[in-house]
Amino acid sequence: MNLKEEIEKLKKEKNAVILAHYYQYPEIQDIADYVGDSLGLSQKAAETNADVIVFAGVHFMAETAKILNPEKQVLLPDLNAGCSLADSCPPDQFEAFIKEHPGHTVITYVNCSAEVKALTDIVCTSSNALKIVESLPKDEPIIFAPDRNLGKYIQKETGRDMVLWDGSCVVHEAFSLDKLLELYKKHPDALIIAHPESEEHILKTANYIGSTAGMIDFVKKHPKKKFIVATEVGILHKMQQEVPEAELIPAPVQEDNTCACSECAYMKVNTLQKLHDCLKNESPEVNVPTSIRERALLPIERMLKLS
């Protein structure tokens, strides 16, 4: 059997489900039972009947699945699949930050550690962040963490005055405005679509701003079929499958690299071979201490209810 056939066999034997993020390699997306953004993946993790969850994504995503499914086995193909945004918000420093701003409702973007979620009132994703912020009374003071770019975007859209944690995603801060404008001059008939984790000067150029799932939905429904896409390049695989007639152009980054596009090195440490091995060996396994899990579950459940 080839690798994909072996994975399918192991899935049946172990009653396993494979959840994959849009930023994973195409071959991983193609074998996954579900491919989605953070909100969709959280929802699928919450409702699965599988005994084993293989999370083809990064560590905080696997942690979220474990928080929602403490009795299930949650596997991550490579424990080195971290997140620069999650790393930018150490739990001890964030706890001190909260104490410096008493009386604030704490909203954290799902791209953070279980320990940070345990300090949180409500978790959000880029798909539902605006809805969750707007669900709170207008005079309610808010701390928003860890992504300052997403926080600034929400402030602009809602008019809310929020205290922002100074964190960011290196993938979404890599885009070059000058190169993007040069690219647009070559393709003036294209629409620019961007993820809200991108910097403000990139978002100002965008015809549409939204989550990964939102971007795919926008491309599917829009009559135009040429797009410059400002997010991690892995999204182009599913987007092209959904809209095969569309011309999709990755937004350029500041530094020259192999594809002149933005790639998440953490997402890309997962491979099909590692996925097979972790399912076969049931390792590496992701666990969350009970005391943290119980506290982190509440803000995630609030998010899922509001979504």
C-alpha cells in the first residue's frame, strides 16, 4: 500500500478523524476528513464521534481539540508545529497585563496557548471576532489579545476602544506594500483579498478582508475570477479546488524566498509521512492539565455558542 492507503486503513482501525487547516500541504488537505479555518476546526472537534483526533495544524489547535475532547486521544504530527502569534503572548506576562487593567472583559484570539485561554472570558477567531466584540455592551471595557493587527481592524470596524496586547503573526506581517502595489499594476483587473492579521497598510489596499474561510467564500461567490491573495499560501490549494476557473496570485513578501509568497514554517513542519507515523504510533500526543483545561473550556464554549 502507498502512504495514503495506509493512512486510510489506520483511520478505520483506530476510529480516527483527520482535521487539517487550510495552510497545510496540499497532500495533507486532500486526505483530511475536514479542512477549515480555526472556527470550523473547533466546531468539528467539538462534534466528532471519533476516538482519535489527528490534528494537521499547529499546537494551539490540537490543544483546543483536547480541551473540547478530554476523553479522546489528540495527536499532532510534529510537536514543533508551533505559532509565532501564540509565542508572542507568554501566559505569565499576559496575566500581569490583565491585572494592570482590572474590570476589563478579556477576549483572546484562538491563536494562543491553553494557559492564555484559561485567563480569558471569551475566545474568538477571525471568522467571528467582530460578532463577539459587538455582542458586548458598548461601554464594556475590553482587553483584546494577542494579535494587535486583528485588534486594530476590529477597533476600526466597531468603533470600540480596546486595550490591545502587542502580538503579531510573522506570516501576515511579511507582506510588502511596495511589491503588492507593483503586482497590482500588472494585474489591475484583480481584486485584493486579505486576512485581518495583516498590517493596516495592507488592509487598506484590500477589496475584501476576512478569515481564511471567508476569503474562500468570497472568491466562490464573486463574479470576478482574478484575485491577489494576502494570507498564507497554503489556502490557494483549497481555493483553487473550489473555484478552478479563478486565477489566484499570492501576495508578495518583503524578503525573497522560494515562492515569493508567505509561508508558515510551523504549519509546514507537518508532512504526510509524519501524519502516518503519528497515527500508527499514536504519538506525539497532546494533553492539557485538567486545571487549565477546565478554565479554558468555558471561554471556548462561549465562543461556540455565540457562533
